Amino acid sequence: MADFCKQCGADMFPPGTPGDLAGLSTEADTAAGRYPVVLCEGCGPIQVDHEGRCVSLDCLKGGHLDRLGDAPVDAEYHAKMVAVMQRIDELFNNGVKGPARKNGVVVLVFPFGEGGRCNFMSNGVDRKDIVVLFKEMIARFEGQPELKGTA
């Protein structure tokens, strides 16, 4: 029997078809970053979360980068994040909309402590550009000496 991750299944089967790889771990496992290793017939050997979503960036389909962060923003944060995003976009782009904007904006909301999900929202920035931005920021942060002070 062929098994598919949630993303590959969505590409191949009618909407609402249950995913083959869901339920192999718990929501607590996902929150803790523990993912089972499976074989998806669409994207190869990967890791999946408790809902069967491919979380591997090195899968055969390029980590499903076209669907990065495809889960919706948590309902408890959505309205607030939209309001914050609209206001920040307005402030930094002087009310200009669409491609004429000069500044991209990203808002991340996540719980303090271990576990939890990071909710992401932008003002329309291409997600592939955000991936590049985050990689550059991580490289910069990892290359900086640890600063200590009392300022």
C-alpha cells in the first residue's frame, strides 16, 4: 500500500480524504519537535507531524516550500495579528499598497518557553524570500559573539 504525506495527498486525492500518515505521533510530540520518520510515495523518506504533514525541508519535493507554514494562524491570534500587520504595513509603507510598497513586514507570534507553534504573517512578502531572510539572520546571529552587559 502506498502512503502519502498530507501535502502530497492533497495534490493527488479529493478534498477531505484522510491522510495516510496522520496519527503516527501525538500533538505533544509535534510541539516538542519529535517527528516519526516515514516513507511518503510522493516525497521520499521524510518526517511528519501528528497530522501527517511533511516537516522535512530536504524531501524530494524541496520541502514543500510552496506550502511553507500552510497551517492557518491559530484562531486566538488571527484577528490581532491582522490588525497589527495592517497598522505596521501602513506605518512603514505610508499607506501604499501592493507591489509599490517599499518595505516588507513579518510578524511572528509564539508562546514563551518550550514547545508551541510559531504563527507567521507578512504583508505579502514571497515566502521563499522570507526563508532566505531567516537563513541569513540565523547565520549572522550564530556568527556574533555573545554579548553581555547591563545597559
